[in-house]
Amino acid sequence: GAVVSQHPSRVICKSGTSVKIECRSLDFQATTMFWYRQFPKQSLMLMATSNEGSKATYEQGVEKDKFLINHASLTLSTLTVTSAHPEDSSFYICSVSGQGEDTQYFGPGTRLTVL
Amino acid sequence: AQKVTQAQTEISVVEKEDVTLDCVYETRDTTYYLFWYKQPPSGELVFLIRRNSFDEQNEISGRYSWNFQKSTSSFNFTITASQVVDSAVYFCALRPYNFNKFYFGSGTKLNVKP
């Protein structure tokens, strides 16, 4: 399977600031990357799907202007939470999938706390 | 519509006991994939198994085994001789064959006590 990293693993920020989370596929050409959000003791909620070089496709109810996703290369995708608020505090997880691949491989997650 | 149900919210067992985690799914697709992932306290989801809908053969990997029953739309996961390190949240997921999107169950938290 693919090795996926996320940076940072934890971030604490003040309300109103923007936070960028990186997702890197270390040994795998990730044609598709996914961003999930997970609340405590809950399942994963898909936020958006991005294909390399294309605009991300957001799930219903996810604000595209608030959660900016960039997938500029086959190894890197970024999620920027703009003007973060306390309700954006959550565990954000990325996953990767390759061309013709049926499995998603997940990163270790980023815990965001907005004060 | 796609749906995955993990009715067991939390299970506690004593080490060395066998434990089965249930997964029931709903789909109108004739071809799909089923998955199990493990999420330990560290948070990272670890891939355990993928099963194609046209392959109902059960699988065993060490202490882990999976029972796929298409007739009952179930894909249950059994851990034999559980260990404390098995303590985690386990997620079952379904992926339609022609659409790269996962539908996750709500997860089952497994507590293995020494």
C-alpha cells in the first residue's frame, strides 16, 4: 500500500486565521486524493475529492470557499481552512488512490484546534 | 443508495477471547468492493482487507478472518485470540465498482482488556 504523510499532525490557531494542511503521497502516484473530517467518536465524513490538476469536487454542505483544496501534483494535496472558527476544530484525514486503484490509503490525520 | 451499518458501537472482551465485528451493507450495485480499516488511538486508518463482490471466498490472515455473505449483505470480521494491541475502532466501508467513493460505517470500538 501507499505511504501517506500529513503535516502538521497537530495545529492550534486563533479564530479568524487560516491554516494549511499538507497531504503527501511518499511512494505512490496519487491521481486522486480525498479529504475527510472526523468528529470525536464518529465516522469519517468525506469533504471533497480532488484529481491531480483539476478542481476539487466538494460534497454537499461543504463550503468550497472555506475549505480550499489544491492538488497540484501526483504527490501533494493541500487543504486550507480559511478564517477558521472553533466549530472547524476537528480531525482532518487525507487519503490517496491511484489510477485504476480501488483502495484508498490514509494519512495519519491532522488535529486542528481553533481557539 | 449506498449504506453501511455497524450495529455494534462498542465491544469489550478479555484478552485471548475471539470477537466478531459485524458489518451489513446496502447497495443496488451488482459489483462493488468492501473494506475493513483499523483506527488505533493514534488516529491513522490502517487498511486491513479489500473484497470484491464477485469473490465470496472467505479469507484468513493470521488471527484475522473475514466472512463475506452476499446473500445476507454482510461482511463480518473475526479476531481470534484477541490481544490488547487489537484495541481500536474498526470501520467497514463499501465502494461502488465504477465510482471511487467510500461509504463508511459508523465504526465499532473494540476494547481488549488484559
